[in-house]
Amino acid sequence: MTELTKLTLTEARDGLAARDFSASDLTNAYLGEIAAGNQALNAYVAITEDKAREMAAASDARLAKGEGGALEGIPLGIKDLFATEGVHTQACSHILDGFKPRYESTVTANLWADGAVMLGKLNMDEFAMGSSNETSYYGNVVNPWKRDGSDEALVPGGSSGGSAAAVSGALCLGATATDTGGSIRQPAALTGTVGMKPTYGRCSRWGTVAFASSLDQAGPITRTVRDNAVMLRSMASVDPKDTTSIDAPVPDYEAAVGKSVRGLRIGIPKEYRVDGMPDEINALWQQGIDWLKDAGAEIVEISLPHTKYALPAYYIVAPAEASSNLARYDGVRYGLRVDGDDIADMYEKTRAAGFGTEVKRRVMVGTYVLSAGYYDAYYLKAQKVRTLIKRDFDLSFEAGVDAILTPATPDAAFAPGAITDPVAMYLNDIFTVTVNMAGLPGLAVPAGLNRDGLPLGLQLIGRPFGEETLYSLGSVIEQAAGRFTPKRWWA
């Protein structure tokens, strides 16, 4: 690890502005880290060396003229769910083999407009369906963290496992990610990084491969809360190509970092104290409560009574939307094609070969719950439950709660193959899915290490478009807990 790659995103930004080093120097340092470490971590599925150097040279030219943007010269990794013009975009699925779009997603276009540099495309669970990054066609990502005294590989969480591992392992300064049921916050918690799932509509979904359109939201994974705030400001925008994006000014999120939280009311939901939760998670949660209280926040117990229905309702709504969205992959226009006796046979063979096991499982569940005999019994009922979950949050906010503090995950990182039961895997999202069902912002912040030396995170849930409050509270936890970095074993 070089001196340049030890810098945080904001430190690198300030160093570039002061001409302490060039964007080309910084980019080459990260390309060196990727060359040394990616074979072990499997975080990148495509490395865009030439494009990165070209973009860095353009940044240097702009910096020399004093025309640098908010992220000028900052090397980023891009989750393989975001369309990048002329560059590998496959949602880590076999069915999109060879696909290179002729267009750019709005989120990545915003980043490039602010001067960021693309290092490559990051590994992920296939079509963002997974909680451990074990469903990728390109193999599982390896967490940079290991248990003390153990060489056993661990998962980085999912679906944004490549994004979290690349940031944690210093293979980029920050990464784009997406969150449908916890896919930013859960991997951030398992890798000691900071992950923000913004309010639904804060970032455009245009050009992002769809999983569940009413739940999906793009956000950043970074090393620090301040870095996260800087990156989200560049990612967020209204977009005429996405009618669900919000036409509202994007705040200066960085200004909220370090702001006093005195007088803020923090809700502690009693329903999140689930049976079988490890003592370490309970202790961490209490520690977070104490830190916020010491900073002047008021702690209040709240009730979110429909929380227990969130996971089953989510695993009806999300697969239903996935079955609709993934129907477009048929082998006709792009991606994989397996020839058949006729077009229907070609569809069947292409999808059988192109989709992985977890994707097939969710498509089948989704198709079932949308079918004529079961739509009312399952899908319609799940949507009603979703309304009740949102109402629980609304009532808490109407009662004066400014944010809610919960654990981010039920436990620390686990070994690949350790969880084979799909329902047990889905339980990794037990603390995160409610946020997506209600369309709220959620921030995962590293808060401590467990007895094995693995990172654990806390989650802050905010009012709609309350990201600034979350960054203020998150910086309190970050200051109290300190920063956590893995011991380097991969290069």
C-alpha cells in the first residue's frame, strides 16, 4: 500500500488541489494496488487501465487551469450494475455476456462530469440478488478482513460486495453501489466501510440494471463519513429520464459532517431486539446509544410494530418486480444466446443457461406471486404491509424523532458456503429491508470489532431526504469508534 492509497477521498482531493501530486500519480497508484491485490480479492471483473489513465490526464489538464470539479482526479470503482459506455456492463450475469452499452448511466455521468476517474467495474451478486457476493458469474468476492489468527476466507456481504471489498482493501478511493434491501449497508458493515442508501428518488436509476424498481437506489461506499457525503453530492440529481427522481436541490452534505447533534431525538425501536441476536451486537448498539447521548442527543424508545412482517413482505415484492424486469433478457438482441428448435425453445435454453440459481429462484417466486390465482393473496397483501411499515416510520417522525439507530447486521462476516439455506441467507437483511420498503435513507457506519477482530456496523435511519442529519450523527459514531482497516494479506 503506497502513501497515496492511504489517503482518504477528501485528503486526496485536497492534495490534488494543492498540487502535492497529480491525478495520474494517484490513478497509477491505484492501478498498481489492483494489479497486486485483485487476484486474491476478486473485487474487479473489468479493469479499465487505458481509460483511467486517459481520464486522469484530462483531470490534470483541468487542475492546471484551475478548472477542477468536485471529484477531479479521484479514482473510483463502479459496480457492474451501472451502464458505462463501451465498457463491460453485465450485472455479473452470464446472460449479459459481452454486453457493452452505447450509453452512460446518469449516476456515472454525474461523477465523470465532476472529474472522477473510472478504474473499472466491480464484482457483485448476479443482478444484485444476494447477501454474500456468492451468486456472481465471476466467482465470489473475498473480504479483505479475516478473523484474528485465521486464514479462512470470508464473504464481504452483498450484493455490493465488490464495491465494499475494493474500498476496504484500498483498491479504489470510493465506489458506486446499489441498495434494494440492504445491498449497500450490509456489505459496508461487514467490511468496516461507510455505506449510504439515500432516500428513494435522490439518485437517478436511469442506466442502472433494474432488480426491483420501486426499491432500488444508488449510493456510495467509502472509507469515511466525510468521503461519503462528498461522493453522494456528485451522484445525486434530478433526471428527466427517471420520473421517480426528485426535483429538489442537492444539499452540501459535507457541511453536515461534524455538525452538532445536540437536541436531536434518536429513536430506538424495541422490535429490533430480535431473538438470538449475539450479545456483541446488543453491546455495540448500546455503545452507539451512549455515544450519541454523550454528544447531546436525546434517546427515546419507539415502536415499529410491523417490522416483523418486513422480511416476508420484501421477499414477495422484490421477486415480483424482478420477474417483470428480467423478462427482457431473452437472447434475441444482446448477451448470451443458446440456439433452440424455435424461438420459444431458444428463450428457454438461453435463460436456463444464462441465469444463476438464485436469480431463477427469485424469478420463479415472483412469477408465482403475480399469477392470477395468487396476486391478491400474496402481492397485494405484501403491498398493504409495505404501507403499514412506512406508516410506522411516519408516526415516529411525526412524534418528533429525528433519526433511528439500529444494528446494521445480525452478525459479522461469515465464510463462503457457511449459509446454504436461502431463508437463513435472507435473514442477513433483517435490519435493512424496512428502510427500502419505506423509501427512507439509511447510513451504515463502522462502530467496532467483534471478539474475532471483525468489523461491526451500526445503522442510522432518517426522515425522507434527511441524509444531512444522518451524516452529522454518523460522524459522531465515527469519531468515537475510530477508523478500522484490515491487516494486509493479499499482496
